[in-house]
Amino acid sequence: MDCSYLSHLECTRTGKRYEADELHNLSEEGVPLAAVYDLEKARDELTPETFRGRENNMWKYRELLPVRNLSNIVSLDEGGTPLMRSTRMADRVGLPGLMIKDESTNPTGSFKARGIAAAVSAARERGARSFAMPSAGNAGGALAAYAAAAGMESHIYMPSDTPLAFRLECEYYDTHLELVDGLISDCGVKAAEACREHGHFNVSTLKEPYRLEGKKTMGLELAEQMGWSLPDVIIYPTGGGTGLIGMWKAFKELKELGWVEGPLPRMVSVQSAGCAPIVRAFEEGCKEAEFWENAETISSGLRVPSAIGDFIILEILRESNGTAIAVSDEETLDFSLELASHTGIFPAPEGGATLAALHRMRERSLVDDDEQVVLFNTGSGYKYLEALNRQTDVARAFEEMMRN
């Protein structure tokens, strides 16, 4: 039984149509493909009530996802993450409407589970038998886990300085892991070579159309958790950008379905000062982002010197009247401590970066006191113990110096 309203794929630059039930990577133009749904039919046959009472994971939105036959879904119960209100943190920043979407509760400890679940399920349905991708951490662990659950082969290429937790995670899931001297961009070259030589399906960020659909469910879920309304501002850590792009796609689809009203959120892209190609391009008024040389940051998910969807991210920031902010590693770690000690969430550094960006926005009067703001913690701090331990060591050393 076909449970999806998926219609076709479109090139995000030219609009050229592609068959949705065949395996695709990039369009002929070399840019991402986007899934298009028959929303007119969906509007006639679905309502927000359709999802009430279903399982609390991302597949509750199955009609707006790309898998046609439910038997092809590979799931570890991803999605259904909490939207938390912390009175202590809200009081601290002077924003009663502050909320935190905590993606660390996903399988494998990050939001990457959503995208990989959709990509593996859709590719499996379309005939893929093995997968390859570059990863700086969480995406690799997610692919390894979902491939293991599906009984399929995976090949992951990671920078050699990737934190131990991510490497061990992949090894335990019995993936084929190769460490590469260089950045994720160098790993991407290796993954592409493996796909050409051995026929693996490439599930790199935005180089296939369906990881984006899994990330889209963050937007669908957020709207449902807010009673089919949307916040004023979303602050999101941006490496490859699929989460930000996916949520914006969700909001546009919800608008077309008539399920949300009013303006869409202002989207805020947060990057590390040591790797901020989107921030630089946004500030310079560019439509695309140049490669960031010598990228370096403790936030593994933000060490992406070149995002293939850069032009889409920049369009969204401008269309939404949002902005892009770079924060230092020191700020990231300081605000990770702040977030943990006032909410009970143990965030990945990327999550701490969103709180740092919010403070910067408050200093610049870019957020009003009565606005609803959602921070996204995209992963678990348990994956970053080496980096976070360095921060606590520094804090202890400072306290000792002050005592003496």
C-alpha cells in the first residue's frame, strides 16, 4: 500500500523534474534534489488530527515522507523529542517564551538519526544495497546503526582527529570505517571514490534527496508540539545545513496545507568562528559561500568548510529575515555549561553555541522580550567528553589561580 503523497523530485536550482522512485544523488546541475508532494491531495485527505494518537516518532508523518511501503521503513524509534521550557533559563535570559528542542534523546544521541532513517529506508526501497558517506561524527554513527539494523553494508570516512566516541560507535556497529588525514571535505572525496568504484549509494549531506525529509520532521513535530503554530525565532547550529533547510521546507508545506497561519520563523544560522562560511557569505551579501580555509572548531558538526546547500541556506536566512552568527569555541563551551547547569540538558557543543548566539542577539536587540524562541540542541554532550573535559580543566585551573 502506498502511504506517501510523494510526487516527484525537483532540482533546487532549475526546477527540472526527476522520477521519485529511482535512486538519485545530485541533479544534472550538480545541486541537491528536493522531494515534492501532492499537497493538494493531502490537504483534501489529511488534517492535523490524522497524526493524533499515532506512535510518537517521526513516522507518524508518514504521508509526508518518501517511503511508500511501510515494510521498507528502518526505524529505531527516532523523533518524538521533547520541546522543553526551562523557567530558570528563561528567567536568566529574560525571555519567558524560550524553549529548547532537545534532539539528544534520538537513537544514537543526535538529530542525525532522523535524516539517516529516512535516507536508508527510502534508498532501500529503491534498490540500494550498501551505503557510503563522509562524517565528522554523529551522522557516521547514525548510518552505522541504521545499516546494522537493516542488515546492510556501510562505509564511513572520518577525519583522523574525530573524537573517540564517534569512532568507537561506528566500530561497534561493524561499519567499514576509514580515518582520513584532513577535513570532512577530504573524507567526501574518499566516499565519492568508493561509491564510483564499488557501487555504494552515497548518502552524504544533501547529495541525495531524502535525508532532508527526515530532518524536515523536526519542523513538523515542532509545529504539532506548539499546537500547530510556529515560534518567532529558531536558532540552529549549521554545518551542512540539512536541519535548517528541512525545517524551512516543513514550514512551507504546512503553510500550503493550511495547517499554520501567520509569518514563518526568523531562521538563525549559528556557526563556529573557526569555520563560518555561511556567516561570512551572509554578512557580505553573497549568494554562495566560499570554502573556509583551515577550518577548526571543537564542535565537530560545525567543522564543514563548504556546504553544497550553501545557496539554499542563504536564501532561507534572507527570506525569513533571519541572520547568521559566529561564536568562538570559548563561548560555545561556556554556554554549554550554562545550558546544562540551568536546564538539566547535557548538550553537545553545538547546542551550547545556540545559547551563545541568543545572548549575542539579545545584546544587539534582535529578539524582543515577548517573542517565542526555540534553541536546538542537536546532540548529546556524552559524545564530546574530551572537549568538555578540557573546559572543566580550564575552569578548575582558573578557580585555583583566583584562590591563590
